[in-house]
Amino acid sequence: MGKFGFNKKTDNLFKAILSLKSVKETEQFFRDLCTIKEIKDMSERWEIARLLAKGMPYRAIADKLKVSTTTVSRVALWLNSGKGGYMLALNRLNHHRNPSLVFKKR
């Protein structure tokens, strides 16, 4: 497998996602695009990121979600040292719920 890079194909996918207007539309799109396992894996990673940002310990997350601490560590790596996508989404979602709550990299 070669080195990954964003390109016109990935841009087209992201534009399609941005065109969706509701959770229901997004569910329909992802169900057609992804396997059930891929959707479960992505939702699991997102839930891990949410719990990490709230300060929950790795072991507690692993126990709660029935995942390995390795999986939690992998998400934590991208949460803390990635491109900032997790934090961007976490902050935007939380700003709507609680404007005073802003997550920062650890």
C-alpha cells in the first residue's frame, strides 16, 4: 500500500459529506458507503476521543467500551498529536451545547 495523500477523490468524498443536511441523511450515506464494521469502528473511535477529551482514564474507557487499552492509546495519539480534526469537531459540537467548554490538547 502506497503513501496516503489527500487528492481530488478524497476532496469529492468530503464535499459529498458536507452536502448532507441531517443525521438521517448522513446515516443513509454512510450505510451505503461503508460496511457495518467500518461504521462501528469509526463510531467507537469517536466515542473514545470524546471520553478522552472529558479526561476519562484509558482503563476506564477500555472497560466501558469493551476495547483494548491499545485502541484507546491509538486514538489518544491522534487526539493529542494528529492534525487537530478531533479537537476541531469536539469543540464545535461542545460550543453548541456549552459555549464555556473548550477542549485543548494535553
